[in-house]
Amino acid sequence: MELVGVTVAAKELHLSPNRVRQLIKSGRLPAQKIGREYAITREDLEIFKTIDRPVGRPPKEDKAEIEAQAPASEGVGSAS
């Protein structure tokens, strides 16, 4: 069983080491803690690579959509 560290996993997944740690802490990427660092089995890393996941950040919502969804509040921001 081959183990890889967070840095190697990050390079192979094209992610930052901090993002790999977030995935481990959230339980989405299995790993074992050895001392102060995490170790990921090669098998688990290969399985994670096959998961179809979107790349990058989700798109921002259109400002008009956000305003349309917000409840209309009366008198907010008016100077009387």
C-alpha cells in the first residue's frame, strides 16, 4: 500500500494543499493522520480523481435574480 502526502496529492489533483486538507477534514477524501500530517493511500487518491466534480468556483448569481428573490421591505433606506 503506497501512501502519499498532502503536497503530492495536491499536485496530482491540481489543487492547493489547503484545499486537499479541507477535503480530508470534510470527509470527502479519506486519509490517515500520521503525526502532524495526513497520508492518503494511492488507491483512495485514484478513486477521488475519477469523481466528476466541477472545476473552479460556482458562478455568481445575477444581481437581478438576487434582488428578485429578496423580499420587498418597506421604508428601508428612506429618510423621512
